[in-house]
Amino acid sequence: MATMWEMSQLGLARAYVVQGDTTKAKTAYQDFLTLSKDADIPILIAAKSEYAKLQ
């Protein structure tokens, strides 16, 4: 299960996308994905997909 810290990184990444700041969004997504790498949760799959769209 994801912790509040991990989820805050995902929220931050999504906020940066809305603001159009892809550099900061990529960093926040990377942080989330690193922190959650062993989690088996649907939101992790969604975050990976969102991050891939920024590449």
C-alpha cells in the first residue's frame, strides 16, 4: 500500500502536468515510481502510464 508521502509525490506530479511544467512533473513521477516500485496497486499502473506520456 502506498504511504501518504508516496501519494503526495503523485499528486505533485499531476499538479505540475496541469501547470505545464513537465520537467518538475517528470521528477515527481520518478520519485513516486521509485518509492512505490514494489507496490502492486492500480494507481502505480496509472502513474507509469502518465509518466510514459511525458517522455
